[in-house]
Amino acid sequence: MLSAKDALELAAHAIAFTPADEAEALVSAEQNALTRFANNRINQNVAEQNVTLSVRAVVDRRVGVAGTDRMDERSIKACCDAAVAAARVAPEDPAFPGLPQATATAAAAARPFDRAHAGGRGFDAETRAEAVAAMVDAARSYGLTAAGKVRSAINVLAVANSQGIGAAGTISGIQATVLAAGAGTGWASFLGRDASGFDPAALGIQAAGLAIRSANPGTLDAGTYPVVLAPEAVADILDFLAYTGFSAKAYAEERSFMSKHVGDELMSPLVTIFDDALAPHALGMAFDYEGVPKKRVVLIENGIVRTPVTDSYWAARTNTENTGHALPAPNQFGPMPLDLEMAAGDATGEELVARVKRGVYVTRFHYVNVEDPIRVTITGMTRDGTFLIEDGRLTRPLKNLRFTQSAIDALRSCTGVSSTRQFVGTEESATLVPTILCEEFAITGQTR
């Protein structure tokens, strides 16, 4: 596995090979191991180790990018030459501000950055198999079958450019999901930097409990209901807010719900959303794909729209600060927050359910798509644990429901937020979210 130091040296080496006005090299190394299981037995064990190099060359405000996964000298030079050749025939972009300059803050990002703990490095096939056995045994003890995965990953990222930027780091993560199935289905998941807090038997029991309660589901008429959304469902909402609205590109092009609404209260005062890769508990890198240190950005504060995230290009275009949220070039999305959090509240999940006279509890969503990016209207289905709430209690299971709902409107109706939060996603893009209560959520039908 390539070290962060070696990756940074490789990036600097590629810069020296690139005959352009400016050049940037991004080295990404990953080591992933995955164990899948179904029908209470392991059915796949795979491991992958890979290194890629991406070079961005700038010639007279023309930008070209090329990449390779071959790290011999000849292939690296060919990649650098291909980036320059692409730049020479690319259309000129008068708005291109140049690659980010090295600053004292940027230099700090070059210091060793390591979030890869022993759990990410030492979670071998035997350890993964033991975790699977614990989840399967839990499901089997309830007469159920289990399926899912246990994954461990180590990611190294290094960025260098001809303006003096140099940053490198290592992150790791452990991810597990379990689906328990019988007459009904239930779901549970874990994501963490290492194995601390990972209790596979507890995950299996959680999924099994939902599966048992989900047996013999009933129907629910279409309509607008209060909903209690578990973290997996809340993460989908935040991810679509990020995808459609939290980027300075979408904001500047007036495709974002934030456009022309900075300072407006569009959501409940209970809703605060921010991106903070520097938090001690964060999973991701502390710098972006241009090597710029990430800044903590408050996106929604007590329901009030604040500011989108930027990268060097869109900071220059919008005459704002670069917050360090660049994605790898080229990309169609512009800057993007990858370490989203929704602030915790003061309630338990049970207390949120207890506040509902008649509504719906949702464990997670499935097959979610965007209908209207401006209102962040999403449509999809519930899955693996949907229940009717009556008089403050989960009463009967429901067949999976279809919904079409504006995320903005849902979060405007938020009246409760749990004090506990859970990571959902991957170590490279983790969302830390609570359980929430929304008073208005549009159920449009029933799945078959």
C-alpha cells in the first residue's frame, strides 16, 4: 500500500514531467476488502488495491486532464504529455483563475494527516468473517435469514501543483450492512473510522427486530402524514440537498434552492446543517482535491440559509472565499460538501415517536430520484421497516410506500431532532445525521 509520503512524492514527480504553464497532480491509492453474505452464509470475498494518477495541465487558460493507473516512469510521462495535449486543443476559459496558490494555511495541509486507525488496517478476512457470523447468528436465532456486507478500506490521497501546493493524507473506514428477512424485512448499518463502536451482533438483532415487526404489513391511503425518519432516510435528504443545492456552481447558476435566499428562513429553526471535515470525529480528508485545506461551512443555521461551499474556480467566479471543497477535475458538479452533519437535538427516537398521533415511521428510503432540483423534490420508496404510528406508538407494519416530497418543505415542518446521530455513507463521503420528526410528508401511494 502506497504511503501518504510516497504518494506526495509521486505527485511532485509528475508535476516535474508536465511542460505546461501550470500543472497539478492528484494521486489516489486505495485498498479495499469486502465480504458479502446472503442466505446466512458468505458468498463472496474480494480485495482490491489500486493506484491512480490524474494530471491537470494549464496552457494559456486552456485546461486538459489525463489519467493513468500505471506508475512506471514511461506511463507517468505519457499521462503528463496527454494532459498537455488535451489542454492545447481545449477551449479557452477566460474565467479560469489559475491553480490555487500555496499559502501558510495550505502549507499546513502538507503536514502528515492520518485518520487510518488500526481497525481499518487490521480488519482482515477472518475478522470480517467473525463479524458476519455474529450478524447471521443473531438473525438465525429469530428464525430469519441475513444478507449484507462487511467492508474495510484504506484510502491515500496526495495533491501537488506547480504553485507550491502539497497535501497528503490517509483515511480508513469500516462499513457494515445487514438485511434480515423472514415474513418481513429489517435493516441496520454501521460506518466508522475503525472497529470501535462496531457491534455486529447488535446490528443483527436490530435488523431482526425490524424484520419480525414488519411481518404481515397493511396498507395506507395516500396523503400527507407526520413522519419519523431514521438516520438512513435523513442522510438521503441531506445528500440530495448537497447534490442539488449546496454547491457554489448551482448557486451562481440559480439552480439551487439557496439562490437569492441567503438570510431567508426556509427550514425549521431546529435544522442546522454544516460541513466540517476538521471535526475530531469526521471521517474524511482535511483537504480537498486541489490540496486546499477544508473550512467548516455552515450551510443552514437554525433554518436560515447561509452560504454554499466553494472551490478555487467558483470562489473566483463568485468573488467569495475558497472553502476547500473541490472535487477531482474535470467534473460537472463544481464544489461539493463531503463531510455533512445535521446538528443534534435533545430528544430520543422514542420521544419523537411518542409525539405523533397518527403517522409513519421510516427506517430508510430506496431508489430515490430528484423531480425538481430547485425545491429539492425527491421521489422514491420506503424499505425494510415502515410502520404506522398511532397514539405515540408503532402499531402495525405497512407495505412499502411511495413518496414525492420537497426536502425543503419537509425540513420546514421539522419539530423534533434526536440527540444521537449516526454516520451513513462511506469513509470518503460520510453524513452524520440524527432521527427527525417532520409534521408534513407526502405519501403518494403503495408499492406492490
